[in-house]
Amino acid sequence: MGKLLIPILIGVAASASMILFSLISRNKLAELVSRLRPRDLISHFSFSDLINYIKVSVSPKANPNPSIKFSAQLDLSVLNCRVKLTKQEQNNSDSDAFSVEICGSIHARRDVQTATLSISIVDVTEPRTQGEPVQARVKQWQMPDSSVFCYNAKLGKLPHQVTTISDWTSIALLRLDWLSLPHKGKRELMFITSIFPAEGGEQLACAHCYFAYHNRDFGYLDLQENDQRAKTLAVTLAFAVSAADNKLYDCEVELIKNWARDNIDLSEASNKERRKLEKALNETIAFFRDGNQLNNYDICREIVGIAPLAVRYDILNLCLYVAQANSSVTKEELTVLKDLANWLEIDTDKFREMVEKVLPVDMHEVLDVETILGVTSDMNKEKARRHLNKEYSKWSARVTSSDPEIQTQADQMLKLIAEARSQYVG
């Protein structure tokens, strides 16, 4: 019962703050959570029923002045909590952490011997929008079947039926690297601290407090939004590659459309939203077919600012397959691809590996030795010789491959290496 009770109550705190924030004030929400009874919760099996229960349970007289977050003089007859930013020493290094402190009273039944503690955190920065729960990066502090943060700890034996803590006492250090906030920037966090009998039953005390924190990392909702934004921008870059030679082949257009349908999240979208995507794709095609161009550099810089390296590799890979679609890559397409790799901050050697895999040398209308082999005009003869020897060793080992396509590509690359020797080594 105790194991079931804690996640249920914390789930109510997080869910209520997310969905009903526009209906009830923050203080009223915390007071409501403190008054919920386990038997009331367990009797509501559906989420919608539970939300309806919360709605009707709100007392209109509760907390007549919700703008007051802390009173000048603490009421020690009830539980109070506060949060400080501190450091936690571990393995000879310091980690930033939230120190959660309590003072005041815990009222226990006569049969309660020991107590447990639970803490959840809700981002309540936007008062006119739904609050968002803070998530846990560490599985130990995740709610069952959820990534929502829920800290649990044993408090031990309660010395009295009414235990009063007269001074602020730290009860938990919550490391920031455990937590994933919903958004980056200046955030207001609500900490909800609850105390329960270890053996299960109704909660003994509940307190909440607020803490202003500047989050320097992208939040989990930011990452979701950034991922979709990056994929939308990827579509525009893919069309830019297709249009580099002033032609948009049907096979290229269809490849880009299918990628957009598979990667732009429409899993919960209506048919209307799907039609909007198709309309946007068709308008983009018309834009490029009319000879218009976009600033690919600015698009790439935005992607670098919001997307991790793995996503940028995926975007460049899409562009390579667009160039491959009609079985021939033009000089103009290769030039755009080189620029995209540079602006997306893709490693040069990695870019060459991707080109080798997707655009074998027999697809190139014009052989660009620098792109294909990685040798450059600014290399001195000795450096160019060592580089071409390395390429020769790699491709000569593939001449005997059982795959005839790899054999053919290896033969072509060895011929190209021989030509490059004459040009760069002499």
C-alpha cells in the first residue's frame, strides 16, 4: 500500500498542476494535494475521473490570498518547506544540487511508528498555461511507468505523535543532473514535499514552496520542439540539393516527401494537419521550381544551434540520398553538399565516408578529387603522398571483396588515386 500510495499522490500533484493550472491557484493546488485521501484516489481508476474529483474537491474559500508565497512568520503548527541551491561533494568533484529543507510539525496517528518522504517538482513559470512536471534522468527517481521525477526516502521513527522541527533542517539533496526541466531559461519551480506512514495510509503532512532557477540547458519540451524544427529545416535543405542543378526530378521530390511524412511528428495530428503538411510541401516544391533560393548558411546555423550532432548527420544523409535518387550527382549538387557538411559542422573525414557509401565514384558526373579522396591543394607533397598511400591501402584491400559492387568501386578509386598522385605528388 505504501509503495502504491506515494506515486499516486505525487502523480496527482504533477497532473493537477499540468492540467488544472488555469482553474486553480498554485497555493490552492498544494492545499488540495495535502487534503487528498488514499481511499478517494484508489476509487478513481480513470484519469478523467480523477481530474473531475480534483475539480469538485477545490474549496473556494481555500487560501484567499494566493499571491502570498511565504508569510513573514512561519507557522510551526504545520509543515513548511524551502529550497536552496548548494553543492554536493562526490568523488572529489562538486555537483550543483537543490537542498530541500523543512520545519514545523508532523502530526501522526498513535499507530504510526516510522515515516517516509516524497518530493516532486513542477515547473509553474507560465501562470496562464498548464504547469509541466520536472522529469528524472535517473531511473531510480522516476515514477513507475513514467519519467516524472519523484524522490523517495525513509525518515525513520517519529519520536512523538506531534513532531515539531523548530529550525530549518535539510532532508534531501536533489542533484541537478538528476533532473530534466521542461524549458530552458528563467524558471519558477514548485517543490511539493509530502510525508507518509512507512506502513501506508493517509499522508501525515504536506508542504510546498517556490524556487526561481535559471536553467542553462535545453529542457525536454525544448528538445522535442527543436527536433521537429530541425526536421522541418532538413526538408528545405533537401529541396535545395535537389534544385542545385536547376532541376527537381520526380524521384527526388517523392523521396523528400516520404521522409517528411515519416519524420515530422503527425502521430496525433488530425487529417486537417496532415493536409497542411502536404500543402506546405507542394508550396516548397513550387518555390524551388520557380528558380528561388534560400540562404542555406542561415538554415544550417539555426540547425547547429538546436540539434545535436547525430541529428545533423541524419539531415546530411537525407541530402546525400536526394542527390543519389536519379543515379547521378552533378557538380552543383556536390558543391551544395560540401557547403552543408561544413556549415552543419560535420567532420570532413566523416563526410567523405558518407559520400563513399551513398554516392560511389561512378555516380559523379565530374570527379572532385578533393571531396572523394580528401587530398587538398594546400598539402605539401609529403603529406599528400602519405594521405594517398593510406587511401590506396584502404581501397586495394577491397579489390578482392566478394561483393561485385565494392570491387568495381575499389577499381575506380585506385585509378583515381593514381591520377591524384600525378597531380599532387608528381
